[in-house]
Amino acid sequence: MAGVKKLINDPAEVVTETLDGFGAAHADVVAVHHDPDFVTRVGGAVSGKVGLVSGGGSGHEPLHAGFVGVGMLDAAVPGAVFTSPTPDQIFPAYQAADGGAGVLAIVKNYTGDVLNFETAGELAEAEDVTVRTVVVNDDVAVEDSLYTAGRRGVAGTVAVEKIAGAAAERGDDLDAVEAVAKKVIANVRSMGVALTACTVPHAGKPSFDLPEDEIEIGIGIHGEPGRRRIPLAGADEITELLLTPVVDDLQLASGEDVLLFVNGMGGTPASELYIVYRKARALLEARGVNVTRSLVGNYVTSLEMQGASVTVLRLDDELTTLWDAPVHTTALRW
Amino acid sequence: MAGVKKLINDPAEVVTETLDGFGAAHADVVAVHHDPDFVTRVGGAVSGKVGLVSGGGSGHEPLHAGFVGVGMLDAAVPGAVFTSPTPDQIFPAYQAADGGAGVLAIVKNYTGDVLNFETAGELAEAEDVTVRTVVVNDDVAVEDSLYTAGRRGVAGTVAVEKIAGAAAERGDDLDAVEAVAKKVIANVRSMGVALTACTVPHAGKPSFDLPEDEIEIGIGIHGEPGRRRIPLAGADEITELLLTPVVDDLQLASGEDVLLFVNGMGGTPASELYIVYRKARALLEARGVNVTRSLVGNYVTSLEMQGASVTVLRLDDELTTLWDAPVHTTALRW
């Protein structure tokens, strides 16, 4: 275990043991399936409702299994840590989520995920399960990256899953759920910062080196390089470095309404997330932008990485109503 | 800022800036007061209801302000990081929480907290606000410690606040709310482990040194020493070291029902908490104990410390009903 100071047993069993604990703790909300691994709502597919499926590498908990439940996902597919799930995991999740009205897959833009969800979709179509896919690419830090063509999908994924989930829950058809998911994707942007690296259990050493007096602006959720390294700065200065590219990319105008979401990377105290939120909100308000909805917490993490990301979603009445709709998952509930 | 790799500005402003962000993000649930600092429900005291107040040093977020809201606390009083709030902060919180039926203060057993809440109670009595105090001492790791006479109060505090809060919300009088709080205290026990230390912002260096290959069993939530240091071990072995003293101290018998609560210390990935939960549950079930309620997450933290604690609460029908009662706070909601 040298070099891995973690509450784990065999590194090869981390995902399985996590799922077993998760399923036992939340048996009123989710059902955990093994061989292959995927998570569904405890009651299975809802007849006549569009099924929502997401997934990706583990290590970003509560994403995605924490968002399975009424008002959000029907199924989630966890891969190995920071590794895409395989098509033979995703395909049965599509089947389990299909209530006869088709399935929408919400995929973060990483090459492996996009390919594997696509292959699984082909398997599903051969079994007469209709699958549409939307790809989330909210990270404004980099165009193309270590693992992607185009921008990466990061914390904005939570907004896509919540809002598309609410649309599916109220009975929208596949075309409509896909359309609203794409509307969220078109209006959500994020950027993150890392103060420390994280260690993948089976790797046994940090994914990258970050000197004690430097931080990485524009970090990816797997510790991929961002825009640049800078000396450690105050929270207000860092928040401005994250928020400005987000606001510029969205071309936000005075008078617009937004959801402001400050996400913790896993190892960041809640107090620091609220300090960042406070400054991000002040910067938005100084531009005349109205923060009408908020979310602060660890929702899309990178194991024990210390850092945070700032996500802004442009809201209209439709998106606000769907954001506010009831949700009953293990990680998001109102 | 050397030595403090945190998303903060001036270390002296951490608590104020955290409260400002917290209040702005959750204006539908809480109201933040300054000079002195305390947090109340947005609507203030509920007429005729017993008021519930808690508080303590900051750095344990979401404890306590995250538990202000319907079904739980009426007010919370945050001190400086790892430092008791002062009587002149606590006294106005008592006044603000008093709906005419008296106030119950829930205090973790640290000498400074106990003294300051007592002094504030005397100030309140002089203004005809009746205050009773219960002291939580659930940590079985040590008898007496760096900051206490008797056992320390740790994660079990969440169960006291939730269950007493539900009793107050349904209209129980001060005697009854005090009695049920004491019943929870008598039936809840915890023990924790630290994998890494944490750094108090204004201190600028870690609170203690923990070698790369050692962990501290029985750690306190301020990094105070526990029972002993041992070489890093697997999660299952560590979980057994935490759970066994808890179960023994409770003298749990086969056939009893419990709440199993695995709490993250702030810097621990959710996956690791579920791995610990899974083992703790298996150990309880092997003893014939029924885990009928569960809670897993970061609820009583120590800044960015990596580690976890295991809490067990013996349940009967009354405590189960009160645990299940609706709660609408920023950190606990159902």
C-alpha cells in the first residue's frame, strides 16, 4: 500500500466495494447490479417514461450513481477509476432503463466514453431499444485535451442530468428530453482549479506533481493539465480567474438569470467552497447578472483532490422550473 | 500564505466570508447575522415551539449551521476555527431562537464550549429566557483528553440535533425535548481515524505530524491525539478497530436495531466512506444487529483532514420515528 494513504482494501476492488456499500446504505433509492456493474432506481424502469442513463469513470462520486432516483437518472454505469465503462456494462443499463419510450444517454466528452456509449447504443438498437446520446462539454479551460477532441465535460453534467431528468419525469417524449438536455449543454460552462493532485488507487502515486506553492488553473477532473500554473493566490483572485472565462464564453448580459454552482473536487472543506461562491456571486452581480439558483458542494469530484470549479448555467423560465422540480436521489434531494 | 494551501483570503476573515457565502447561497433556509456572528432559520423563532441552539468552533462544516432549518436547529453559533464561540455570541442566538417555550442548547463536550454556553445561559435567564443544556460525549476513543474532562462530543451530535429537532418541531415541551436528547446521548457512540492532519488557516502549518505510513486511531475532530498510532492498514481492518469499541461500549445485543453513520472528516472521497460503511454493516450484521437506518457523508468534518468516523445509535420506535421525520436544512433534507 506504499504511497496510497486511503481507506481501501485491494485497489482492484475499490469500485465493487464502493458499490456494495452504496447499495446497502441506500436500498430505498437504488439497486446495485454486478457482472457487469451498473446502478438503477430500486423500482427499475418506469413504463412509458424516457429512460435517462449516464456513466463514466469512477472517482468522481457522487457522479453518476448518486444522481439515480426519481426526477433524475434511471441508471448509472461506473467504470474503473478514471476509466470509461465498457459497452457490455452500458448496454444492459440501457435495457434496464428503457420503459418503452426510448433512452437518453448523457455522456461527458471524453473520447473513451463517447466511443463506448456509442457502441452500446448500437447493441441496444439491435434489440429495439432506441438510444439517443447528448455529449456534455462545459469546461472552457481548454479546446481539445489529453483525453478529448473538443472541450471536456465536467460539473455542468449535474445540471444536464437534473433538468433532463425532470423533463423525462413529467412525461416529455424522447425528442423533447433530448432537446432540453441540449439546451442546458448550450448554456452551461465551467472552469476549475486544483491546489493538490489526487492518487488513483491502483497507480499508487499522485497523478501529477504540483509544487507546494503553485496551483493549476483550468484543471480537468482527472488531473489533466489546465491552462497554466500560477503561484498560490487568494481565493478572490482565483475565483475571478475561473469565473471570467465562463462568463465571457457564455456572453452573459446584464439582466440575465443564472444558476451558480460551486463544486468541490473532493478534498476541499465546505468553508472554502462558500468563500469562492461568495466572490463568484459578487462578480456576477457586479455585471448585473442575477444569481437566482445556487448549488454548493462536492458533486463532481476527483478523488481527494483539493480544489473547486465554478459552473454557470443561463436560466430561463423553462430551465428554472425543471431545476426546481422534485428530485429524490442520494446526492441531490428536494 | 506559505504553508497554507487553501482557497481563502485573509485567514482572519475565513469564518465571516464563509458565513456570507453560506447565507447568500441558502437565503431560502437561513439568515446570517453578524456582530456577533450567528445563524438562524430565515423566519426566526417559531412561536410556542422549543428553540434548539447548537454551536462550536468552525472548521467542522456543515456542523452546525448546515443543520439549521425546519425539523432541526433554530440557531447555530460558529466560533473561530476550532475555538468555542463566546457567550456574547451565544446569548443573542438564544434570544433569537426563543419562541416562548424555552431553549435547549446542544453542546459538544469541550471545556471551552461547555463554559461559554453555560455563561450565555445565565445571561439568558436574566432576560427570562429559559435555557437547558445537554452535553454530547459520544467519542469512545478516550476518557478525558486535550480539551475535555470526560469523553469528547463528535459526529453523534448530528443524531442528537436531528432527533431533538424533530421532537421540538412536533410540539414536545422543553422537558420532553431535553429528555429525548439525553436518550440519544445515552445511546450513541463514535470513534474516528485520521490518515492525514489538517491545517488551521491562521496557524499556517498542520495541527500535528502524521508520518506517511501511519494513521491515528481514535483521533479527535480537532486533530487531538487518539488511542494510538498504527501502520497504515486496509479499510476492513481499520473499520473493525473503530466499530468494536463502539459496539462494546453500547453493549449492543443481537436483535437490536441501529442507525449506522459513517462520517467523512472533510478530505475523504465518498467511495472510501462507502467502503467503510460496507464493512461496518457486515460486522454489525455478524453480531445479529440490524442496521435499519443509515447516513454516509461529510457531516462533522475537520477542515481537509482525510479520515472517517463510525457512529452507531441504538434505535427504538420513538427514535426511529423522530429520525425519519421531515427535515429541511442545507446539509440534511428529507
